[in-house]
Amino acid sequence: MVRLSKCSVDKNELNAISGVLKNEFFGTGPLTKQFEDDLSKYFNNDNYSLVCTNTGTSAIQLAIQACHFPPKSEILVPSLTYVASFQAITAAGHKPIACDINENDGLLSISDAKNRITSKTKAVMLVHYNGHVGNLDEYYTFAKENNLKVVEDAAHAFGSRYKKKLIGSIGEIACFSFDGIKNITCGEGGMVISSDRKLIESISDYRLLGVQGDSKKRAQKKRSWDFDVQEQGWRYHMSDIMAAIGIEQLKKFEVSFKKRRKELNKYYRHKLEKNKNIMLFDTDLDNVVPHIFPIRLESDRKIILMKKLKENGIQSGLHYKPNHLLSFFKTKYNLPVSETVYPQLITLPFHVDLKRKEIDLICKIISHIT
Ligand SMILES: Cc1ncc(COP(=O)(O)O)c(C=O)c1O
């Protein structure tokens, strides 16, 4: 079986987890704090602070909550994203406004988003699809001109850079995911990083049921017993079991995972570049750490390809069904580019343990049907 995606762990993660089990302290504590400190070192910008959560979805929800927009504000978001981006917006009490994408890179179309601004629009969510961020300056200029906050859904973009700077160490607010298949994993997990220290302090409370200052206490294995709560909070903290995995994954990221992801992406591209029936989204491998490997091909052939891959024990996926086509987020308007791209999309296996000979086989199957 060639898996579509998977994590990659070894004895380091196993030892780290067994250390937590032996200590019999599973909650959020010193290891979560250590992981946060390690991440701060990685992002290496003193003007930014960060906080870890239990998922990427909760990271986005809490980041939006901390912006204190009026209830039911509108947030522009590309339709081509995981439903997590949309659900996080509604969970925070706001309305996702599905926007179309650019056909060349799958990212938010500014020209479409512009037309969807109303007096209720308070923010734009950029989704760094496949680690690619596009022209970030242009997105921030668009936001500034329209007085919108920017929330980056950087779930796919751990390690990606813009103008040589790490995503998360520039911009306003970036949210990452450390779920089981992300560029680094904690099993499940997430993080918000921002240049707004107060926003991160608020999220540190929200993730622990709004208990003021509890994050600091728990980092020292203490608890707040006599506390105040001033806002809605949630049980969205990271546990030390998750953090223990993340600490080990982060150590491997620059030296191993990042290189491997870029290398495999280049290899796939090299094998597919002469195939005129396959379309690939733009990327910039000098800066991007690719997270998935989506391709586009004519929809009838795509269905045949999925079948052939399956017959050969190769998994495939789809990133993503546009959210404005889901019942809960259905729009009264069409998004022509998203709707054109969606039936053509198929995601091929991509993870750091993928072998070149597996890519060879996948590309051979593709060449037979295209
Ligand atoms: C684009 C995008 N946003 C948000 C998320 C949510 O992250 P998590 O699964 O950690 O909740 C994901 C996860 O797959 C994602 O791909």
C-alpha cells in the first residue's frame, strides 16, 4: 500500500512518549512550555509570541475570538480549503464569505474577494494552500486598503518562507496545525503566532477555559484554584504527550523533513513536466515547503486515474471539495474557478517516507491514462 500521507516517527518520539507516561503527568505542563519555547527559537523573532493548542482548527477559532470582532462579522476566505477554516470561523461566531481562487496557484483571488466586501467584513483569511503563500505583500495591501484584519491559515505552511522570512515570523496572525500528517506533527495539535502579544495572552487563557493566567501556572505543574474568568473559554490546550512528540519532530524538520519534502516534490515535477495533460499549481520551491501533491487533469481521466491507482494499491485524495458547495456553507452565488478546478483535482501520495520508485510507478500509471 502506498499511503497518501503519513507521519514519520522513530525511537525518539517513542522514547519521548514513554518518558511522559512514566512521569504520569499527561496534561498541559512543562513539555508544552518547552515545545512553545523551542518553536519561539525556531521562528526567531522577538517581536512575535506564540501559544500551542490541541488542534489547528481550535488555533484558528481562538485567534479569531481574540480579534473581538462584532458578532456575526464577515470573514473572506477562499472556498478551496479544508472545512476546518470555515468551521473555525462559525465556531467563533462569525460568517465565512466564500471567495474564488486564482486558477494558477489555488490561493484567494483578490479580485473576487474585493467584490464580496460589505460593511460587516472585518477580516480576510489567507489559506496557504500546499505551503504556497503567493504575493503576501499584495494580500496585506488589499487588507490594509479595506481596513481588514489578516488571519493566515498556515496549516500547510510550516517552514515555508516569504522573502526569506518564515511564515509566522512576519504578518499579523498565523495559525498552524500539527495534526498527524502535517509538516511536523504532535499527533494532533495547533499553534497561533502573532506580533500582538496581548492577543496571544488572551488565547493562552481561552485555551484553558478562560481561567486567567492558568497557562503560566500549568507550565510549572501548578493550578489556579482561586481564579477569575472574564470571557468564553474552551478546553483547547495541548497536552504534554502531544508536546513530547512535537519537540522531537521539530528537531528533525530543518535537517531532514524539509529537504525531503522539497526533493520529492521536485522529483514528481520532473517526472510530470512533459505531460501536457497534467496541470500543476504554481509553487516556489526556494521558499515553499510543500505539504501535499495535488495535480489537475481532465475530470473523466481523473476518475480513471483514481481507479487505476487503487488497483495498484496506491491511495489518492482530493484537496478540497470547495466549501461553498457544502450544505452548511452553501452560497447563492457561483465561484467559477473553484468549480472548474474541483472536478479536475486529485492528490497523489506525498510524505517524507515516500520512495522514488513509488513516484516512478505513480507517474507511469498517469502516463498510461493521459
Ligand atoms: C488548510 C487547513 N486548515 C486548517 C486545518 C485544521 O487543522 P487541524 O486538523 O489541526 O485541526 C487543516 C488540517 O488539515 C488544514 O488543512
